[in-house]
Amino acid sequence: MQPQNLPTSIHVALWKPEIHPNTGNIARLCAANGLPLHLVGTLGFRIDERYVDLRREAGLDELRAGLPESRLFYFSAHAERLYTDVRYRVGDCLVFGPESKGLPKELLLGNWDRALKIPMDSPRVRSLNLATAVAIAAYEALRQIRGS
Ligand SMILES: C[S@@+](CC[C@H](N)C(=O)[O-])C[C@H]1O[C@@H](n2cnc3c(N)ncnc32)[C@H](O)[C@@H]1O
């Protein structure tokens, strides 16, 4: 089956991504799995991955308005809840922050039960690379939803 014929399972959203190759990497992952990729806020570059279902939103309010049935999960190394503790469902949207700043603290505190972390053992590293974090989280959600 071609990726574009797969049923939509989850959404991936990047808020104000800053590093072109990271977004390109994530676009390839989304294209390979038939996942819509939402680029939220102003970008300093263009993406033209051929097979990705690319969607643009001006801000997080527009993202939420466009996905009224979806649960949004906010990924941060500062969260408490483990990303593996969620039972993901079709339609869920995984939201990630920009490379330099991450997601805003107020957004995380206001959605603390939906703020998720990927564990890291060393206190010397503050966060994972954005594309690595997306890959880990997206494949866990897909593993649960697809059963493999
Ligand atoms: C390079 S990190 C941002 C680092 C930023 N300086 C900070 O402290 O939040 C880019 C994005 O990747 C995701 N990310 C990176 N490491 C993560 C982790 N351990 N758990 C959850 N999300 C993570 C988050 O969405 C984060 O906003």
C-alpha cells in the first residue's frame, strides 16, 4: 500500500521549527507513514518534501481549531509524565517545540496532564534533538495504534 493511501492515524505538529534539516528529516518520517505534518507559526525556510501532507497554521489556536476532535500532547524534556504512559488514539496530535527554546512554559503548565517527556539518563544533556524526539514519540504512538 502506498503511504498516501494509509488512513490518517496521528498528526505531528512543529511549533516554529528553526533548523531546516530537522524539519526535512521529520517531513520524511511523516511522508513514510502517511502522517499529516503541521508547521505552526512563522518559518525561516521552505519545505518541499514531495509526499508529505503538509499543513500550515498561523498559531496553536489555529492548530486546535483545525483539529477539534484531537487530543494535543505537548512534548518537553521538562514534563513529568512519560510519553509511554499514554494510550494513543487515532487523531491524536503530537506537538513539539523549537530547537532553541522548546515549547512555552505557560503552555506546558496550562496543559500539564498532556505534557510528555521522553526519559534521558544524563543530567548533562538538556534535551534530545527535535527530529529524534519526534521519531521516538511518533513510532510509539503508531506502534500502539497499529499494533506493530
Ligand atoms: C532541542 S529540543 C528544545 C530544547 C530547549 N532548549 C528546551 O530546553 O526545551 C526541541 C524539542 O524537542 C522535543 N524534545 C527534546 N527532548 C525531549 C524529551 N526528552 N522529552 C520530550 N520532548 C523532547 C521537545 O518538543 C522540544 O521542544
